[in-house]
Amino acid sequence: MSVDVICKEHCAISAPDQSWVLVDGVSLDFKEKGVGIDQLKASLADNEVAYVLITLHFEINKEAQQQTRNVILHWKPEGASAMKKGKSTEKHGAALSLLKPNEAELVVKGKKFTKEIILKTIDPKSGTHEIE
């Protein structure tokens, strides 16, 4: 099954909160899919680059109107070589085209992220699109 089909099935609006698809950051080959930030963190290697499409559901007001955001996380840990990070950056456009639907993207350099941190960082008022 192709990555775009996996993304459409696993990261649709009707998908469970925190559903994700992980692809290699250089080859863009499918690696894994799952549900939950903790499971995602366990799947991210400290010396490899990757792209992740994650689906997040959240309420935007007291009337409990639910929103969904599909966010691309560009995993670029400090332990990955400069060459891998550079090759992964070259694949950025292809990753955006492959991992759909997506409404936002972040660079993530460490595993201290949560759903709340992702949502806060994708807010245009955050001033950054990077999580350390």
C-alpha cells in the first residue's frame, strides 16, 4: 500500500486523535503508523531524520466545537548527522506533497513535545515553527 493511501486512511478527519504516519526523512519510504504521542516518540530514532503526519482533534471554544489539524512534524534530532538533515531538507517539498492532508508543519528536534505543545506552536501567534 502506498504512503498516500495510508495517510488518507489513517489520518482522515474521522481518524482517532493523535493518529500518525511515519516516513523516512531521506527516502520518504513508509516506516510505521500508530496512535498516540508516546508511541510516536518511541518510534523516532535519535540519530535518524523523519517526517510524520499527525492528526490532532481539539476544542476551540466552550461550545465544544471540535477542530482537526493534520500537522507535519519534520523530525531533525540533534543526534542525526548534518548530511542526513540536509538530505531531509531537500525532500521537504516532496514530503509536503506526499503527506496529505496537512494544514501546518513544524520542525521537531527533541522528544519533549506533547499534543498541547504542538497545537500551541502551530498557532500563527507563537512566533516559531520549531520545537526543541
